[in-house]
Amino acid sequence: MNKIASPAYYKTFDKGDVIFKQGERGDCAYIIEKGSVEIILHMPDGSQQPISTRGAGAIIGEMALVDRENRTATVIAREDCTLLEISEEEFARRLDTTDPIIQMAMKVILLRYRDMLTRVGVLSESGLLPSVEDLERESTSHSDAVSSIKLVNELKEALAEDQLELYYQPINDIKDGHVLGFEALMRWNHPQRGLVPPNEFIPVAEESGLIIEMSKWALQRACTDLAHIEQELGMTGLLYMSVNFSGKDLAAENFSYHVYETLSQTDTDAAKIQIEITERMLMENPEKAQETLALCRNAGMRIAIDDFGTGYSSLSYLHHFPINCLKIDRSFISKMLHSDSSLRLVQSIISLAKNLGMSVTAEGIEEQEELDKLERMACDFGQGYFFARPLPLSDIIKTLREKDMLPDPERLKLSAQDEDLIAQTPELSAD
Ligand code: C2E
Ligand code: CA
Ligand code: CA
């Protein structure tokens, strides 16, 4: 007989008590707290076969809960036992929040196990069980988990086969519109789907951890491309590159080591690299983020908080991180001309940044009026379609020249170089 101990989710059984019976519909599983149990199989010919004993810490009866079938064995207390009961509801809740692929794998394993027991004549349930094929088909169709696994595999291939690309969006001086640096934004040049935007693959890359490899690749490529851009523009050492990182990157072992290594391999001055990270990602693992960012900062890199204003309402965390720049989220910039509260928020972020000795960048500037307003509010830097969209390396230099974004002395230097070139090339000067 079951004796209910206190608290109610503990059950006690005396030596010899039947805890559950083979063939019964199970409604709970147990973890053995104290004592031990014997597991017995009842064979279709009426004989009994003890198959194992389990002691403290073991879980029993979970199978029937996973696939909602009957118990496959009888369990008897070998001595007085205390068991922690896991109810069917509790089990279902935990199972439902598990990755659907794990759920499917568990159910299929159990079904195959039951099928095997039936074939070797231990169970006589043949024909009552659903087919593994039906279960698999039901679980894999319409499953987001399956598409995300496909996507992860495709992304691995993308990394290996050089399908990833970086686009560069200029970051400009608000006052004169001259380019100061770039933000590197990832694109996936999918062989069938064409250019895939990052919002469709970065979240899956983050979830799977693949982002770590992708970020390493991005930093390496961004450093190489920055050197190329600077060289083409005759602006060596004058521009910076802002690279996006995720919380997973900051938490990864050796993140800062890999960053240093990439900088040294590409011969990039750390002061030219800005690390972008959102508030949300900082707060995923604040201690680790603080430690990693301090290492990056000590090496001379800059740290920017991306999408500022959309994350944590508490500003106290700002003191704990070595931050150089706040990037005001695009949503506030796009609303500020029509919404007083957005305008006040933008103004407050600018003041906050100044008070804390940080610089401030406005994201998503699309109109001249927004730019004028930001200039009056003493915002330092701006980024947005008004200046330029993110562009592939092959277009960026041409666009900077066409849009007159190069700083004056450099522009003079460049046009002088162009004139020299034209003078030395009779066919061109004739045009
Ligand atoms: P983000 O870091 O906030 O990047 C800015 C996004 O705003 C970019 O979208 C950019 O194209 C877009 N944008 C810039 N100016 C304007 C504008 O004036 N108007 C409008 N409507 N949009 C503008 P994108 O390139 O699609 O990137 C989306 C997000 O994907 C990024 O947001 C970032 O969170 C993530 N992402 C992109 N590349 C990387 C990467 O290499 N690593 C990581 N971890 N995340 C990345
Ligand atoms: Ca960013
Ligand atoms: Ca942003």
C-alpha cells in the first residue's frame, strides 16, 4: 500500500510493495530517494524474469510518460523506499519545452525499444503501437526545429564554401558628412535563394553556436577589407571598422585571444576596431562580458553598445562595462521628427553619453531633417540610408567618392593623384 509522506510529492513503499505493474497505464515517474527496487518482466507464457535492481538516484517509470503507453515492466520495492514522484503533467511540461528534435528522438527510441521487446516475445502488444514511420513523419513535417537544423547545416556549408559576404555601411561625421569608419554587416550569398539578410540566419547561428566561427571569419575579413579600402583611398590609418559580435562570442573561451591573433595576422591596429554588442547580449552573461570587453579595451579596441535604448531600462550597468560609444537605435531616430517622446529620448541618450565621456552614433538616418536635428543636438556620428546603404567592397570606394564623403585634404590629395594619372595617360586626358 502507498503511504503518502510529507511533502506530498514523496511516496513511501514498504519492502515487497508493488510500485507499478507491467501493462498498466502509467501516470507518473519516480526518482528513488532512498531504498532500492527490483524490475521484473512478465513474459507472455506467464513466467517472470527479474531484469535489474535500481537504487538511490535512479529514475523509474519514465518510459510510459514519454510515449504515453503502458508500463513495460513491474517494479517492486526490495526494501523500504522513499520515492520522489514526477507527475504526468510535470513530465509533459518539461517534455513540451524540450527541443522538438530531442522529443522526437526520445519517442522513436522508445517505440523501437517496445517493438524489439515485442519481437523477442517479452511484450505481447504487437499491432497496438503506432508505427515509427508515422511518428517520424508527424514530428518532422511543419517543425521549426527541423528547418533550423537544415539551416545550421547549410550555414556550415556556407562558411566552408565562402558564401558569406560582408557589406560595409559608412559611419559619418554628423557635422560635415565625411566618412570616419564602417559597420561590417553580414550577408549570405545563398546558391539558390540569393542574398539572404542577416535577420534570417544570425539568430539560428547564435542559437547553434556557429556564430563563433562566423564572427571570427567576419573580423578577419573586415580587417583585410579595411586595409584595402584605406589603401585605395590613400587614407591609411584614418578609418575604423565596427564589427558586430554576439553574447556567445563574448562568452566563448579564448575570444580575446582569437581577436588579438586576427589583428596581428592582418596587421591591424587594435584602435581601428570597434566591437558592437547589444545591451541584451551584455546582460546574458555580464561577468564574462565585462572580463572579455576589458581585455579588448585594454588592447586598444573600442566598444560600442548597439541598438541603445531598446534593451535594459537600468542604466547602472553602463558603469560596469568599458564602453566608448552608444549607438542610438534606428527606431528612435525614425520617429523623432513626429514623436516628442522619441526626440526627448534621443536628446537624453546624447546627454548621457557626453556626461559619461562616450561618443554617440545615430543609426538609421534617412532624411536631411533628421540629420539637421541630430547636428543641433550635438550627436557625433551618423549612419543610415541618407549617407549610404550597406555596400559590397566592390562598390564602397566608388560610392564614397561619388557622394563626396572623403575628408577635404584627402579629397584634394586624391584629385591631385587623379590629375597626375590623367596627365600621364594621354588616352584618358583626351576624353
Ligand atoms: P544592426 O547591427 O543594428 O545593423 C544595422 C541594420 O540597420 C542593418 O541591417 C542596416 O542595413 C540597417 N540600416 C542601416 N541604416 C538604415 C536606414 O537608414 N534605414 C533602415 N531601414 N535600415 C538601416 P542588416 O544589415 O539587415 O542587419 C540586421 C542585423 O543583423 C544587424 O543589426 C545585426 O544585429 C545583425 N548582424 C548583421 N551582421 C552581423 C554580424 O556580422 N554578426 C552579428 N552577430 N550580427 C550581425
Ligand atoms: Ca550593429
Ligand atoms: Ca543597431
